[in-house]
Amino acid sequence: MFYGGFMAEKKIEAASYLIFIVSLGLIGTCILMGIPLYLGFAGAVAFTSAVLVRKGHNPRALAGMIISGIKGCSKLIVIILLTGITVSIWLSSGIVPTLIFYGFEYIKHINYVLACFIVTAAVAVVMGTSVGTISTVGIALIGIGKGFEIPAHILLGAIISGSFFADRFSPLSGIVNLVLKTIDLKYREYLKSMMETLIPSAIIAGAIYYFIGKNYMSISNPERIAAFQQNISSAFVINPAVLLIPVIVITMSVCGINPIINMSIGVFGGSLISIFMQKRTVSEVFRFILSGYKSTAGIGELDEILRGGGMQSMFELLLILMGAVALSSLLEGAHMIYPIIERFTRNIKTKASMIFRTTVFSSFFSIVTCDQVVGIILLGKFLKNKFEDLGINRVKLARTMADSGTSVAPIIPWNVNSIFIVAITGISASQYIPYSVLCYILPLITMLSGLFKEKNSVVSSAPKLNSD
């Protein structure tokens, strides 16, 4: 019986590896050929289903697994759609332009490279989207940087480090909410743990950007900043009172209020400001909600920068998410992933070793799947019980994944995040990667934190992974 069980497990493990290889091949082909990534996931789901049917699984049961998994993410789907709506409404209402306006006022008094890091980090947390921040504020900062004669790739590295604050702890971020949903955490718990590694990493990154920026402080161009501020103030009513909306949303998130309620309040408040302060019509606001915001100020540079968001911009992300959920639901429901996870976590003797391996594995998923979504779903679902079995609070699993798999995404040239960044900036990944320092400092800080904080925590026996 032992031999038969062993051989059955080996067959499951071999099938799992086959599914992983083919799935990654399909996803990688989509990236290389410029094919929409969700088609790669659709192919992976179809291949996985075919393999499982050949192994005796009922097709109707497999369909039930997929439907159940997607239903379980219904809240997240609403949050992602609200994220797109929030970006467009906060652009049209002047909330983001006001942040940019006052951010530029602050820029006049410190070195520009450090300012890019700080300003984009602040805007990213408010907007809840890293790529949205890069494609709005980031483009503006690079444009202004031309007046400082600072190499664009250096600025982009600092901007990426700041922008991906959104995917670390912004309560409006789809990635953050995916982590919280997958691991069953409250935002308040997650935020407290995240600060333990993010603060020292941000300080180190800030110090590096300060010393880089010192070389360019003597050639700053305040006239260019003043001109850009003038353009913003001519296109929008700039009033610091509008910043009450993001303050309220973030405060409610920290207090543990439902993110859907928070974001809906943010959208409603922003819509009212758009209509009554910025003089948008109701039909315009609805168009922004559906299709995104596009500035029509007639100022070329400003019109290029202040655009984005909308429900439509989130559709491809939703298809990718549903593909990843469908694939992970099949693997989970058919118990195909457990032998691999067992091999991965076998013979772990310390909590530090568990955190180290999770950091490596999470980064590996971002590298081979070209996106951080799959790694979050698979690792989050399959390791949260393992962490608890080993006596590690599962909030550390969320932090470890965010500090590793999510952090390295923009510095992997074939990752969808990097491809998007290159497309909108025209700056190659090889140029900006050395300056995206927070993206590789965070995984190192996480591993060091696990090593020193958990070094004396020995696991007497590692129980088998619960497959329920």
C-alpha cells in the first residue's frame, strides 16, 4: 500500500510539473509574441482541464471548481473596477493634479531625484496603482527632469521605486487587496507588519537617491516647475480642501472599514468635486467612469500626462486575474500542487528558513509567470496553513510575498509591469533597473529580517500540509 501511494503521489507530481511547464510556456509565448496574456491563461486552463480529465476527473466537477474560485474573488473584482474608476475620477476632480501641484512646490527646495521618489510614493499610495502613477505623475517628473538635465533612466528608477509603494500597502491597490483576500487578513494587521521592512528599505533607498541627486542640484530649473504649476492651475481649480477625500479614504482603510465602502465614498466625493468645483457635466463624469479621463486643457504636455483610469482599463487585468484564479482553483481542487509544496517545504527546521524559501519562491513565480498575480494566489492559498503550522503569523506570509514577488516585478524585463513601463517611457529595462533600488532592497531586508528575528525559532516537526 505504501508503494502504491508513493507511486500515485509521484504521478501527481509529474503531472503537476507538466502542467507548470506547459502553462509557463503558453504565458511566456504570449509575452514574447505580444499576444494578450489572458489568452495564455485560457490555454493553460484548457490544457490543465484536459490533463485532469484524462486522469479521471469529472468535467462538471472541474467547471464547478473554476466557478467557485471566481465567485470567491467577486469582492476583489469589484475592488479592481473601483480602482480604475477612482483613478479617472480623482484625475477629473483635480485631486491628483492638486497633489502634483503641491508636490512640485516641495520639489523646489530639495534635490530632484529624491523628490521623484518621495512624490511618486505619496501619489501612488493615494491612487492605489503603480502603473497609473508612472503613467501620470511619473511622465510629468521625467519631463520636468529634462530641465534639470538629469538622465531620464535615473529618474525613472526613482519613480518606479516610489510608484510601487502602491502595490506594497495602498488600501486602494488591487494587488494589496488580492493579498488580503487570499490570506484572509485585515488591512490594519497587514499595514503594521509591512512597516517593519518597508520603513528601513525606504530609508536606505532614500539615502541612495539623496546622494545621487546631490550631483544634479546645481542645475535645477525652477522656472520649468513654475510653468508646469501654472498650466495645472489654469486647467483645474487647485484647492487643498480636495485632499480631504484621499485623507478620509485612507483613514477609513486604516480603521478597518470595508474597502468597497471606502473606495465608493472616494468615487462619490470625487464625482461631486468634478461636477461642482471643476464644472464637469454628469454625462462627462459617467464617461470618465467607463472610459477613463483624458485632459482637454489644450496644453500639450499636460494633456499627455493627465489621462488614464476607467473601468475599461481594468478589463484585461480582470481577465488575467480570472485566468489565474481558474488555474489555481483547478490545481487546488485536484490536489495537484500539494506534492510540489510538500517538496518545497520539506525538511524545514527553522522559521527563518521558511521565510527565506518563501521569498525565493515568490520571486521565482514573478520571474517565470511574467506577473505577480499567479504567485500571490498560488503561494497565498497553499502556504498560509503551512505558516500557521510552523507557528509563523500568516501576516508575515503576506509581507514576504509583497516584499519579494511583488517588488521584483518591475525589474524583470519580460514581466508585464516592465513591458508596460518601457512602452510608456521609451526607456529600456536595462537602463532603469540599476536605479530601481527599492525593488531589490526589499527582498534582501525581508530575508535578513527573517534570518535575525526568527533565527532562534526552531520547528520541532514540520507537519504535513493540510489539503483541506
